[in-house]
Amino acid sequence: MKRAATAAALAERMDRPQRIGVFGHRGVGKTTLLTMLYREAVGGRLPSLRLAAGDTRTAEYLAEKILQLEAGTPLPGTLAETDLRLHLYHQGARLDLLVKDYQGEQVELGRHGPIRDFLRDCDAVWLCLDVSAATDAERLRRQQEIEQLVEEYLAVEPTTTLERPIALLFTKSDQLTETENLEHLAADAFGMTAHALRSHCPTSGSFAVSALGGQLSPEALQPHNLEAPLTWLATALGALDEARLERLWDLARGDVAVLQRGIAALARRAPDSPVLVKHRQRLRELRWVRRRCRVFLGAATAAALLVGLWSYDAIGHREATRFEADHADQPAAALEQWRRYRDWHPTRNVLGVSSQEAEDERLRTLAGLAHDRARDAALTDLRREAGDADADAEAVWRRYQEFRGHYPEVSVQGDLERLRSGIKSRRDSKVRDQAVRAYDELTRAGSKLTDLMANVERADRWLRDFGGQPQEADVRQRRAAALQRLDEQDIHGARDYSARQPLNFQTRNDLYQRYLDRHPAGGACTAEAKGALKTIAVEWDRHDFRALRDHFVANPGDTAETVVHCRRYLAVHPAGQFRGAATELLRWTERVTVPGEYSVTLMSGTFDPKMAYWVSRGLKLSVELEVAGVRYGPSTIVKNTAEPQWNFEFPRKVRWKLGDPVKIRVNDHTWRDRVVVEIASENVLGMSLLSGEASVGANSVRFASDFALPKLPTIE
């Protein structure tokens, strides 16, 4: 399991983009190096190499840095972590790289954070050291930081040799003199780091690079030796993939899916790699071997299954045969054993252990023997019980009936007929005695009990248990008499209550319905009860709707109580005569409680002529409306008359809901404008002023609108 998990993790690592760690302290030139590598590689200035941005964010980030450098502006210190996704092309290989640009202080000794986790998970690492480090203490500090990283790598490796490639990059090499040797510099100034790489990292390198090539100026950037670390990186990653794939073969142990994933990852990065042919051939051979193993294993399993099934069926057949021989006097037990054998061995006939026809014949024979033995035993028991004077005659008769039902082939002649006659005679005698005792109890109870329904139930029970006895006619007469008295009693109670409480419709209905329930076969007053139920339903319906209508007519604006009345009526009378009117009234209450728009037409008016000025030819009148604080109008002016005819439809529809106040203002325009009549609504149904005649004193105004109160049917 551990090897399989390790193989799956290795295949996952090969399948992902390769992570490149750029390790270095603040000011070592990590951001400048990455920027200039991208600038030179995309510009074709690095032979046999090409570098491309893998996403828009990377391209925009590096483009901004390039523009700053080309303008002669040094790059500011990096503050935030930035993922850079790059594609590196080298000699037919295409490598997907993930690099992080970060703040250099995060790699100091003792620091922990996301960048440390990223560096521990990298596939290859560039260790950046500044050759211009001022003091030995600073150089020692940088080397100790690298030493901590190498120790973290060694902690997770099974040996003291690191698999991942690590290169040492001396940045700002333009500050070196021509006489300075790189190896000499590495040994003298950074001996600790050089020794660690020689001891633990077989795939390593050292490179002196200069991202700018001298002083930063807008005129020229002269980077130096940038192609060397990129070429080394591409070559090292290719060798790392090949080594990982070889290790995957050892770890996977024939897991085709994991191996195929590793080979596909190598083929995607280096499609021209010569080792691909070898690995693909090995994979084909592995698949063929696994296929042959599966075929062989399947055949062996099938053969073993057939042998096992045949043996299982043979043992079962032998056990059933032996059981039958050992229990020759118990055919029922042998029959059950053979049936179990057939249930638990469905392949017995297919594998040739036994014949279906022979089994069927054996089972029929055993079934016949078991049936005969059970019949003889049951007949013997029946005769013994029939001869027992203390046996229950009714129970013996039931057992005889059961015997006849189970064994109809037995002829009722001779001895069996005499047995039947004796049993039936004893049973009939017992039934007659029981009928007499039950009849006596019935007559005594009938003379004492006043509960007529209990008398009827006693009579029904006697007729069910002792029908055909001589007392049957008298019992039926008693039952009929009790039902007649019960019928009269029930209908009289319903009549009396209806006369005394005509408005208690529910109780009246229940009493008549109870009469019908207690006399389902049809009492003497069934027709009267059914007619009374219909009459009660009609009266109840009219009574409840009358209450609803009276409330609405008296209080049309009390919509809350009107809704309660409507819903109560619809719930109690789902098929009532006035259901349509109640439903429409309910809908009207819903409409008027939300804002609605209504067309209003000013028809005419009648006004007191004395309201006109003395020195004038008469009133010059117009009408203005105010609904919920919103003004509508004014209308046209009708001159010199106290009975104007406007026939004026307000161009804007009036918006109103229940409770909104309505005001009507009549203005006189003689000499100057003045309000001569004002009519205001006095209840929540102010809109009704605009649907008919509104008046105050001797003055009135007539309107027409599409607002109207519901018209409910009258009830006499």
C-alpha cells in the first residue's frame, strides 16, 4: 500500500507543471534576473532557447518590469508573492514551469511561511548569491540560509543524495574583475555552499550571470551568460523526468494506469526523447503479460468454480438419498429434505449430478406417501375424539370439516358416514341447548333493558349464531319491534330539537344524520330524514349568506370582517347556492386593499345660484379632484349656469386604495378663482363619491367611474 501511494504521488508530481525555486535574499536580483531572462529569451537573444508567458497575469507582470528597466528605472523591492507561469522550449522539449517571485526576507534563518513550503516542493532550485556582498558576516549568513534549505531537502530523502537539480548562480557578475576565477570565487567566498552541493547534489552547476551587464541606463542593457542557467535547467529537468520514470517502474509494480500517466507526462514534455520508445515497449509488454495472466486466472477460476459446484451438488444429492433411506417411515421428512436439496442446488441438473425427471418422480412418490400417512393419522385422531364423551362437540365437528377439506378423495360411505352422523348429532344437540340458553337470556334482557340498540344487537348475535333453530321467528319479531321503537324514538328527537332550536343547524343536521346511520337498511322515516337534511342545508346556507350580506351592506368599508364572513361561508358551504357571490366579494376586497387605477368622468352638477357674484351673468364652474393627496384636473369650465353639463373624462386615471381620502372641489372662475363647494369623503370608501352623486347642502355633483360596489343577491 505504501509503495502504491508513493508511486501515485510520483506520477502526480510528474504530471504537474515543474516548480522552479529561485532562492535568494533581498537585493540579490531575483526579480531582475527573471525579468531579463524572459526579455532575452522571448527576443531570440538566447541561442536554442525560447521562454513564453503561460498566462496573462505573468505576461503583464514581466512586461511592466521590462518597461521599467528599459526606461533606466531600477526595480523596487518585491513585497508580495507572485506566481509566474512560463513555457521553456529547448531542443524539442516543452517544459511548463511555475516560479514564485517573493520578498527576500522570507528565506532568512528561522523564518517559516508559504514560500518555504514552495521551495521544499520544488523540482529544481537556483541558489542566488550576490558576489558583491560587502562583508564576510553577510556571506556567512547567506550560506547558512542555503544550508538550512539543503538540510530540509535531505530530511525527506531516503539517502544523503538529493534527486533534485540545484545550481549556484552568482548574480551581478559584471562587478567581478577579469582575473577572478569562478571556481576560485566559489571556493573562497562561498565554500560552505560549494561543499554542500559537491557532497549531496550530483546534478549541480555554478554560473556567473549578470542581468543588466553593468550600470542601468536607458541606452543599453547588456545581460551576460543568461543562456547558461536556462540550458542547464532544461537539460537537468529532462534527466530528472527520465530518472523519475525509471523509479516509477520500480514503485508501481505493474500498475498500468500509474505507468501510463508517467509516460504520458514525459511524452508531453519531451516528445522526441529516445527513451520514450523503450518505455512504451515495456508498457505494451506489461499489458500483454497482464492480459495473459487475467485470461489464465479467469480460466482457472471458472474451472475451480465448476468443480466446486459439482462437488457441492454431489454431496447434497448423497445426503438427501441417505436421509431418505434412514427415514423410510417418515416420507414427509424425506420429502422436505429433497425440496431443500432442490432449493439450495440450482445447478444440479446442469452439471449432471441428477436428472430432473427422476427427481420429479421421486418427489411425487414421496408426496403421495406423505399424504396417505397424514390422512390415516388425521382419521385415527378424529375417530378417537369422536369416541371421547368429554370432547367438545363443536371442536370435533370443525375438525371433521377440516378433514373433509384436506382429503376430499375419502368417500363418505360406510364407517366414515356413521362417524359423520355421530359427530353431527352431538354437535346439533349442543347447538340446540346453546340456542335455548341464549334465547332465554335474550328474552330476560329484553324485558329489563331500555337500550333498544342493545336489544337489536343481541337479536342480531343470536340470529348469526343460531339461525335455523325453532326460536328464530320469535327473535326476528322481537328485533323488528325494537327497531320500530328505536326508529320512532330517533326521529321524534330530531323533530323536537329542530322545532325548539331552528338556528342550530349543525346539531339539527347531526340528529337527522344519526337517524340515517342507525337505520341504514331503511327506517320508516328515512324519506323524512333525507328531506329534512336538504331543508336544513338550504336554510343554513341562506342564513349564513344573509349575515354576510347584511354586514357588507351596513359596513362596506370593513373589509377585514367581510373577509372573515366570506371565508367562513365558503368553508361551511363548499357547494352553497351563493358561493359565486361570496367568491366575487372576496376578490373585490382583495382589489380595493391595493392601489388600483380607475377611469372617472364628471357628468353634471346642480348648484345654488345664489353663490354667483351679484354683478355677474352667473357661475363659471370647473371641478378638481384630490385623491390621497394627488390632484386630478381641473375639468373644463362651464359658464353662466347653475346646472352645468360637463361630460368630462379626467385624462389621468385616478389611483386609489381603501382608506385613501377623496376630496371634490368646485371652483368658480368669475373675476377670480375661488372654491365654492368642497365635498370630502367621510369613510374608507371615498372612491364611492366618484361613482354616483356627491352632495353637500343644496349642491351636488354627479360622476361616473368603473369603480362599483359588488351587487349581492337579495334574500327574502
